[in-house]
Amino acid sequence: MKFNAKQLQQMSNVAKSYALGAVLSAQSGHVGIILDAAEIMTSVFVNHLHRGVDRFVLSAGHGSALLYSVLKLSGYDIGDLKTFRKFGGLPGHPECCLDGVDATTGPLGQGVGNAVGFALSQKIRGIRAHTYCLCGDGDLMEGVSFESLSLAGRLNLNNLIVLWDDNKLTIDGVAQTDMDVNARMRALGFNVMSVRGNDFSSIEQALDRAEKSTRPVFVQCKNILGRDSSLANKNTAHGFALKENEMVELIARFADQEGLNLWKTVARRSVADKIKSVNAVPRVRVPKMPEHISSREMSGIYLDLLMRGGAKIITGSADLADNTRVKTSASKDITANNFNGNYINYGVREHAMGAIMNALATDGLRVVGSTFLAFSDYMKPAIRIAALSHFPVVYVFTHDSICVGEDGPTHQPIEQLPSLRLIPNLNVYRPCNMAEIVCAWNNALTDNEHPSAIILSRQKFKQIDAPSGADLNHGAYVIYPAKNGRVKMTLLATGSEVPLAVEIASRFNNIQVVSMLSMEIFRTQDLSYKNKILRGCVIAIEAAAPGNWFEIADAVIGIDKFGASGDAATLYKEYGFDADKIVKEIKKYL
């Protein structure tokens, strides 16, 4: 059953009344978008969205009160609207922990990337469905939006419908969007339409056409921010600027019992079951590794074994697959003409890659994205959202230190590794041998609560095998015991610094080496285990900024300045990672 324009107006009025009531109760929120976008959202939810099949993303996340209002009226279990923006209640910006909220949005542009990801997921999974995205002027000023939309155009995601709330205003005044957004969208391969944002007849016609389009669709919805209020068409309407008496009047004005009864028929509609994530790790036989090999090579070998063994993993790269080794002999490209693949070439679009992966993971797909560690900063907002939302996405970051060498300091990560470790709920792994590679991958691909970052080297380094019986799942273990068993010092190291630490320890009788595969996993261990392996004076060695290590180490040998151009071996020694120099340094602690 489709509702007519009169009924839609009654229903959108109720949505406005509920949303304004939530904002008034919170004494905080955004009024302008409620008054200018309720018609758009009402049309989508009551006449077009197939609940549990289609996706809706509110990229303009500051309109959360309107989204919660529509969800509540549609029958989703989101709790009391009066808890909006209050501790323990409905969050200030949408979070996907809530029933009916498909994407965690707030940082503008993220939702557009999520919407592209959902549309891509629908294509990959072979289901007939649409993804609707409501975005604002602010979203379209963020680079991640057009990174994502350009990929949607290249892949011809004709199940994607982007609705632009074009009110030409932002917090600071006139919106600084492109001079001709529609022309840009046409150039990206979209079918572009234009409607009045409060004209149900034209909105419905546009959505009907969009759902039959052979190309992705962009609908310009010409709107008036804060329509029907005293601040209509003023940038101040964006936030919580109306006086309380006017808010109360508007709430009463938009209340409509007949409209509420119509919403009740929507709330009784059936709901499709949610997709559950699956275990993606088959048992495979791992060959013996050469004495000197890079961790990116070992990772590529193991990933190839997993995918040839039948692992259901979708990998991808920001145009660096040959370097990051995430494209395997079992990889098949996903293209506009064939979505029956398992590899996505995102192009040089790191931020879009991160946002798209979040949506793919929401739909139960196991996804891996990769780039150089120095470029992880381009996608940090999406990584942060993944951690906040408990999306089990996997990031493969290679070229992990100054040993990138000749490419110079622009490509040599210094602060990126510790900055990733600062993100709550993100597990960071920096493996030093194949056993640790296997552990990192297996943990990452079976974890349903944490995203994982696997940090890998470009350069080859000597392999130090994990001792028989070592439990790598503790996050850290003794990889080289002290010769005489009486430990006076523990050297902590990760990745390519482990063999350096072992070389140093071998010159003493009373120094052991602990390989710290994951600081986050180790942090969760009980105190008895921590005390068991962290003995004596504790010194950390890692080719990155040292800050993280002072949580558990007495001293740190790290890097607190940018690198330089030159060969890897020279840089490693020049920046202090030389066994002779470190031996002299640590003797004072003994």
C-alpha cells in the first residue's frame, strides 16, 4: 500500500512533532533539518523502504532526532525519544547499535561512503534492494563523499539513491558547496533529478524513477532550512536556536492523530532477519619460511592459502595491491559488469575505502582493506567509526617504518603506529614471524567485536621462530629466554625489531626478549601473566614514536623525529637501531 500526498503530509507532520519534542526534552539538538527534511524521510520510509532489505543512511547525522522519530513511528525498538542526548539514552548522532540505524554517522561525509558500501554489498550478495542516503551541504564538502561517489559511478551502482537536502546554508552561513553540484554528479555517472523538498508529488515521482534507473541516482531536494519557523532560511536555524514557546507551538501544530494512526499501519509491516557474520578461517598447512623475509610477504602467503582454501574474504586496496600483498591467486576483481568477485580496487581513495568497508562489515561480509601505514591517516575517521561501532574490519598496513628507505620521510611512518594504538577497541598487530602472522590473521578474521590493524614490513628481516608451546594469543610471549635463567632485563620488541632485540640479548646472560604481537591483547591479560614475562628492567625497542610503551616499559628506544631518504640499512643504524649502540646504552640500566 502506498500513501498519497495528503497522508504523507499528515505523517511527516507527526514525525516533526515527535522530533521537536525530543530536541526540546534534551534542550539540545538540531531543529533546522527536522523542519526541512521530514517530508523526504517520510516518503522513503513509508512508501519505498523494504524494512530489513533496503538500507537507509542519514549521512547528515545531526538530523538524528528526525531519524529516531521516523524509526519510532515505523515500529523500530529504539526506546523513549525523551532520552535523546541524555546519558544512557539515544545518542546525539546516529549509532548503529540502535534498531533501524544502519550506519554510525556524525562526521560529515562518512554516511555517503557507508551508503556506497551498502549498495555495493547488495550487488555482491546478489539481492534486489536499494540503498537510500540523505545527505546535506556539509556532506558534499567533505572529500570522502566524492571519493565514494566517484567509485559508485565507476561501478555503476544503480541501486544507490542519494537525496541531497539542498537548503544552501550551513552553520557559518552560505553553504560552500560546488558552484554546480548537479553537473559534477552527472560527470560522475549519476542520473540527476531535481525536486522541491516539500512537494510529495515530485518526491514520489523521483523515487519511483530512481528505483528503475540503470545508473546510480542523485536527487537534488531544494529546501528551506527551518521551514515554518521564525528562523526559516537563516543559518541560525541549524542548531537549537528557537525559543521554547515557539518549539512548544510547533510541536502542538504538527501533532496529528490521523497521521499517527497512519504510521501505525507502517509499524505493523514485516521485518527481514538480520545477516550474521561468519567464521572465515579454514585450516591450512603453512610452509616453512626463508631465513630472511618481509612480514608483508609472509602475510601474502598465508592470505593466499586461506583464500585458496575457501575463506570467504573480500580484500581490497587503495591502488597498492602488489605492495600490500592482499590480492592473491584466488582473487577475482569486482567490476561494474561482474560483482561475483572477492577483490575491490578502490583506486587511490583511502578514506572512501574505510567508510565503504564499514558498511560491508555491517552486512556480514569479511572485508580487508590495505594501504601503506603512512597513509592510514587518510582513513583515520573511518577507522575510528569502525572501532566505535565494533565492526570487525581488517586493515593491512605495510611499509611500516623508516626502512621504507629511498621513498623518504613522506612515506616513512613515525607516529602512525602509536596513534592507531590510541584508538579504543582497535586491535593492532605487528608480527615478527609466520606464527604471529597466522595468529594475527586468525584472530582478526574470527573477531566479531573489534576491527584489527595488521602492521607489516616492506624490508626482509631475520626470522626468529616462536618457541614450541608459546601461546601467542596472550598478545606477548618470551621469544628468547635469558641464557642463565636469572632475568635482570626484558627487551620488548615488535615486528622487524625482534631480531635486533635477540641479537642484543645474545650478548648477555641475563636478558630475555619478549615479542609484543599486540599491546591491546596483552593489556587484557591478568597480572600474574604480565609479571611472569615482564621481569627486571623493561626496555622497549620499536621503530616508531615511543609514547605507548611507557605504560609498561622503564625506557624506550624509538624514533621521535621524521626520517630521511636513503637505503633502509643506513637509515636503521643512523636512527639508533644498531646493536652495538644499544648494547652500550642498556648497560647503564644493568
